[in-house]
Amino acid sequence: MAFDGIVAKSIVLELQKNIVTGKINKIFEPSKNEIILGIYSNGKNFALNICIDSSNCRINLTTKSKPNPLNAPNFCMLLRKHIIGYRIKSIDMFDLERIITIDLEGYNELNDLTSKKLIIELMGKHSNIILINEKNYIIDSLRHIDFSSNSYREILPLRQYEFPKCTKKSFVDLDDFNEFKHILENSNSSLENSIQNNFNGISQSFIKHILKKLSINTGEVSKISEKDLNKLYEYIKQIINNLGTNKTNYIEILNEKSSKDYVIDLIDSIDQEENDLKLNYFIDDFYYVKEQNQNFINYRNSILKIILNIFKKYTSRLININKKLIECDSKDKYKIYGEIITANLYKIDNTNLDKITLENYYDNNSMITIPLDKTISIHNNAKRYFKKYNKLKTALDIVKVQKRETENELKYIESIIYSLENSKDINDVNHIYDEISENILFKNSLKNNNEKNSISTKNKHKIKTKNSKISNSNNNAYITTPIEYTVNGYTVFVGKNNKQNDYIRTKLSNSNDIWFHVKDIQGSHVVLKTNEKEIDNYTLSKCAQIAAYYSKAKLSSNVPVDYCEIKYVKKPSGAKPGMVIYTNNKTLYVNPKI
């Protein structure tokens, strides 16, 4: 839902009914773009959220608790000093411009009655929160702006506050339809763009919805009939005139991407539930979900980027190891070179040779050409080949171990990538972050990126704060909530990450329960609780389908799924989370399905 001038006006009208005359008793600054005012009004406590984030700027009452920094930021401390205890005289908004003024009145340190204003400018990336005194001078602002940033005005302490320039017309101030028509006639663009470009406070989603509802062509203004223009003018005017009444409300629409969106529109007021703050709390929920989704995506992608870099590093390492193995495979050739040269030393008179052709008694005395270093003797050439053979022989054993270890590391990294790609919310990502932060593979990369502020720890802090009681009583609380299904009367657990995979196998299962996992493919561990009963083929097949669904083979068919009793699943000493070996297994071929 675009927070345009129409939505902002509706919000302000609701605030006027509920928090005017209220007293400010708390002030918080949860983030660099947010201020929350605690207000006591008419026997109730309210929290007014003011957000100036460029993509989510808004003002509304909120019921969502947010963690606050241990030390209050400077602007928060200044607001506490100047307006704690002040009463709200009025909340006003100029036309449909998203500039809201909160007039405040209270007593200063000398017990003199003074007035101050909190001005909220909701203008995308230019949004700001500004505190000014009764002489219209800026006391301070959340963002400081000077002429060096190509601004036509300065927002700095002790500067006189200047109202932002408005280049668009006010729909509220239009005299009649003729003025509306005259403004649009000078535009060569489409009707929806002409309205958005010429009138303030009207978003693209709003005007598109109205044009669609009124069945008006969205082509060039010159091709729109006067009748349709008049119908559009009257309808928008009617919406604006009824803002704040039970004749308007938010309604659900489908946007261009066919996803849900909302706009303000006229509604049938009959049987409408009376709620003075319906839009405030709807906006609160709407943007809370939106911010949670944005935080989740940013948080997940920042961690995924680090892990993919490590994956690339280990992939390159494996390529180099394989090259070394190919080289080691040729070690016997150097041994043969050395032995043939040694066996024929008595025949060789000329030592200044770069190659020599001799009989190869390993290959039916066929002729073989051996490269030589003519700067050293023939005898030393033989010694050099024996040395190279012994070196490669020793290296082969080391490189084989390195290859096995690197392949195991890559499998583990792939399991982390799989878990991240299938995470659903910040909680899931936090669990993965906790796991990798304990692993030496990722520790240094996470530390370096945290120092550069590449990964925001705000989301982790938020989750930890919310679940602090659980976390204090159980440090592993986050692994106690795997996915759970009921199949044919039996309980089935599915791990969402490596820690959960270990947990459901070791803590939630008995030796006779059955463990499932897709064969040679990344996926979740699945455990079927047998309750000491014999399991029929139908139940086994259904559990195998679940295991296939929670794997990288989710979109495939005829997926092989191994299963065996838990007692045959072992975790090697020193193995990473989620890594196991198993025996006595059988295989089912199923199509992924929940």
C-alpha cells in the first residue's frame, strides 16, 4: 500500500480523534530511520511510530514492540530533553502534501509555558523529522542537510525552518472541473501519469485503480472524453471529501504483478464496524510484514553471499587438487625414466643432450624418448627423476586426504546453502547463522563482514530479544521446533537445518524409529516415529515422498530415498552438523509430495 497523500490524510484524521491533547511520556529511536513517541491520551497508552526510511516512510500508531539500543542516539536524547511531558495541541497536514505538523505545548526548565513543533516530512529519500521552536528556528533534526548536498534549503540547528517547495497542484484547492481539465490539457503523457505528475498526494496504484473501476481509458489525455474526465474528477473529489469517515476505507486490489495491494476507496458504510483507528493499525500490520520480509531477504542474501564465496574458494581448491592428482598419477613414468637411464649409463658417452632415445624393457624393448636437462649429468638426470617420483608418491597420499576433506567441506557448505535457500523467515536464518558462526569455515568471513557492517545483526537481536525467556532457559531452544506431520497416524519430524537434523535424530527418536534421506542429494533428515510397531509400505512411501519434497530434488520425479532404522545411522567423530553415515538401508523411488 503506497503511503501517498490520501493515505497520510486518512491517518492524520484518525490521529486527530485519538491522541490530540495526549501527553508524550516516552521517546525511543529503534533505528536510524525511526522515532517512536509514547503518548498517554484519554486513559489509554499509544505508541506513535514515525519512520523516514526511503521505501517505507510513514506515520502511524503501532502495537509492534521493537528492540532499542542500549545507549539512546543523540536525536532521541534531544527529543527527550525538549518534549517529554509536552501535550499535543494539534496534528495537521497541508493539503495532500505528506508533511505533518505536530504542535506541542509544555513547560521548560524555568517553568515557562512554551510551544514547539515536530515536523514530519515524508518525501521518500528526502524524508526527515525536524523539531522547531516557537520562533520557527530548527532545534535539531534526525537528518542534517546543507547546501553541499545540492539542496535548496538547509536543515541544520539554528537555521530558520523553510517549508519544502511544492511544484505540483493541490487537488483539494481546485475551484472546479474546468481548472482540473485545463491543467491536464497541457500534458502530453497518459492520463494516469498526467494526474500523478501534476497533483500532489496521488500515487500511481491509487489512480490506476480508480481508472480501472470507472472504466476510463488510460491513453493520452487528448483522447479522453470530457465526460470521462468529469467522472474521474468527481470521484476523486468525493473520496478526498470523505476521508476520515465510514464512507472510505482501504480495499484489496491486484497490482501489475498480480499480487495483493491496497488503496483507499469509497465503500458501502452500511454494517461497517466503527473503528477510529482501523487504517492506523492496518498500516502498522502491512508495513511490519513488508519490513520483516525485506529484512529477511537482505539478511539471508548477505549470509548467502559469504557462503557462496567460500563455496567458490573450495571448488577452486578441489579443481587444483584434481590437477595435482593427475600429475601424481604420472609418477610411475618418472620412475621408469630413472630406471631406464640408470640401466643404460654404460652406453651413454655424450652428456650434453636434451633428450635421449633408449629401449624400454617395460614395453617389449620398444624405443622411448626421455627428456633430459643438458646442464646436468646423465646420472643426475636419473637421480632427478627418482626424486620427482618419490615426491609425487608422497604427495599422492596427502592429496587424497585433502580431496576427501575438501569434498566433505563442499557437501557441508552445500547443505548450508540448501538450508538458506529454503528458509522462510528471520528465525530460520538466525538458526543457520548460529550454526555457521561456530564453524571455523565461516568464522573469519563472518567476522570480517561484521566489521564492515555487511551483515546487520539487528535481525538476530530482534529475534533473541523476543524469545529471551526461552533462550535463557534453553540455549538450544531454536532447534526444538522442527516441521511435524502426521502420516497414517504416525508422527513424522523434518529438520529445517543441520542442527535440527541432528536434534530429531538424537533427541526425538528411538533406535527403532525410521530415518529417511534422499540418496546422494542435499535435503532434510526425516524421522518416522514407529511407536514400536511394524510400518506398512504405504506409510514408508508417504514418508519417503516428504523426504524427497524437502530436498534439492523437489521438482524431480522418481527420486531415490534411502531409509533405515535410527540405530544404523551414525555420526562420525568430528563430523559437522547434519553429516552422518548409515548402513542396512533400503531405497524407495517416489515423487516428491507432502
